[in-house]
Amino acid sequence: MEPIRNRDFSKEWTFHTARSSGAGGQHVNKVNSKVELRFNIFESECLSQAEKNRLIENLGNKITHEGELIITSEQTRSQFRNRDNVIEKFYRHLETALAPKKPRIKTKPTKAAKEKRIEKKKHQSEKKQYRKKPDF
């Protein structure tokens, strides 16, 4: 399987620009510097069906009901830098979502850890005993 960054997704991206939000004075009010990248996972020819399923499972909150992954950037004042930033974010999202998960290795608590836990419980019990009213 070839790495994600070696695949050409550029034909499947659609870009939309808009005005950035927030303070910024005259520049922000007249320039469309915010960039939004849309990528339809269902219609992608660069991804296998298994990869599509994995992306939908791992990026569920970033995907619309139509299967579009939407990523935005408005960090810089330059539309071109924001576009590069969005593309970088896209590849990062895909790499993290498609990375195989490490299996959890079960471990037993050490003897020292068990003793420490019991000591802590005893200490807590003593604290609560001192809070009680004395029994005469």
C-alpha cells in the first residue's frame, strides 16, 4: 500500500473561499482569505473501500451526511497560505485516521503498586475515623 501523501487527491478536492471571521480591520472585510476544502469520501477513486470505511469510522464528527470531509483554515491573511495549510491538514487527518491502532497489552499491577494502593486506603480510612465524634 502506497503512502497517503504519494496519492493525487487534487482532482477530488473542491475549494471554497470566504471572508475570515474576527477582528482584522479593513483587510478582513474585503478579502476572501478563509479557505474551505471539501472532499467526498464516498466518491473518491483514490481510496479503497476498506480505507473509506475506516475514515468514516474515525473521522465521523468531521464528515457530513453526504460523506464530505470539510476542513477549513483562516490562520493567515493569505489565501494561498491558507490553501496550503488546508491541504496539509487534510493529509494529517487521513494519516491519523488510517494509521493502524496498537493493540493494548494487558499488564498486572506490581506488588509495590498493590501495597501502595492498600496503604492509601488505610490512610484514607484513618482520616475518616478522626472525623467521627468520640465515643465515651
